[in-house]
Amino acid sequence: MILQAIRSLVFYLVFFVHTIPLAIVVGLMAKLTPNLKHAGWGIAQYWNSANLFFLRWIVGIRTEVSGAENIPEGGAIIGSKHQSDWDIFAILPYVGHPAFIAKKELLDIPLFGWAAKWIDTIPVDRKRGKDALPAMMEHARGALERGCRVIIFPEGTRRAPLDEPAYRSGIVRMYLALGVPVVPVALTSGLYWGRNSLILWPGTARAKFLEPIMPGLSGDEFLKTLIARIETETDRMVLQDARKGLARPISPRLRERLDALEAEIGGGL
């Protein structure tokens, strides 16, 4: 654990030393050279690839992504499980030009916020609750018209592996209003980069794009389908990873849930 704590500290130091200058450069570009968005996007792609490299070679987190063939051509919403910051790095290379939905506070940060807005990040003011949805919807519609794919984490925040799901209504409103397919994403990143843990653990974090949910369902039918697809596949993937062995300590709470899942679906894997 001591060795992995040191490796994690080195990663965080490298991450911030690497990120801050790039945020300054892209933030200033957003204000001074707004017509060079393609260059800013190129820097963002480099930053993303570099972070996956740092995760692999500093702390030992490998990345495996499958199911990209399920992403349809044209406009789409990517609705992903959210367990760690790895999720952003893993999803981004597969979705063309993304428009991530992020809390407004992040976009209010000087330079970083300027950069994020410039490369099509969509703000949502969580303090306003449902009153924030019309503005978010307008931004999302504009992003789709510009050729982006909208990325949303339907639970709104990171959740630990095998926690009870807590999906919010925002993605349902988007599905009904925007009329584009929704691609669910299952993943296992929380086993390696925990929500409340400063230590990152080696292993192969996995994400999987699942069969898209096409427009035309009612809101209730859509949400049930989305939850079933994401949670069923995430549970299956988490159990597979746990069976292979995990470097991280397993808390009594996680062990209890893994045992319950093994009893429920173990024979079906």
C-alpha cells in the first residue's frame, strides 16, 4: 500500500503540473484566438492521451474499451456509468467531437472554464435543480447541430462499484426532447480509482459501449431500459474483474455486495 500511495502521489503531481499549463494555453486561446478551435481541440486530445499514458505507466491502470461499433453515425447521447475521472479519459477517444455536460462551477474557473466552454462543454447549474434543464437542453441541442455527441453521466456524480443506482431525470428529458439515440456505457473504473480514495490501484479498468436505445420510447420505458442495460452489464463486468483478483483492499461492504452478486448471477457468467 505504501508503494502504491507513492505512485499515486507521483501521478497526481504529474497530472497537475501537466494540466495547469495546458489549461492556461487553451484558456487564453479561447479568448484571444477563438477561430482556432481545432487547435484547442487538438491540445485537449493530446492531454487526454497523456493522462491515459500516465495512468498506465505511473500507477499501473491499463485501459480497455469495447463496443465502439454500437455508437451510431450522426448525433447521439452517450449516457455513461460514472465511477472515477478515468471515465472521461476512456470515453473521449471514441465519440468524435464530444460535448460533456459538467457542473457550472467548473466552467466558472478562470482559464480552465474558458477552455472547457470553447471546446463545447455544456454547463448545468445544479443549484437550480429542474429549473436548469431548459438551458442545458438548449446547449445540448446546439451541440448536436454542430456535430457533437453529448456525453452525460445520468447519476450526476461518481458512485462506488455496486452501490445502489441513483439516476436523475436530466437524461430522460434529453432523450424525449432531442430525438437521438442514447448509447449506454458500463464500466469498472471504480475498482481501480475509487471515488473516496486517494490511492489508485493497478489493474485493467474497462468500459463498454452498449446497444443504443433508439428514440420513440416513453420516458418511463426509456429510463427502465437505460438502467437495466447499464447496471446489468456493469455488475457483470465488476464481478468478472473481482474474480480475476484485485490489488486493492476490498472493504467489508464491497465484499458483501460481491458475494451477493456472485450468488445471484455467478453461474450465468
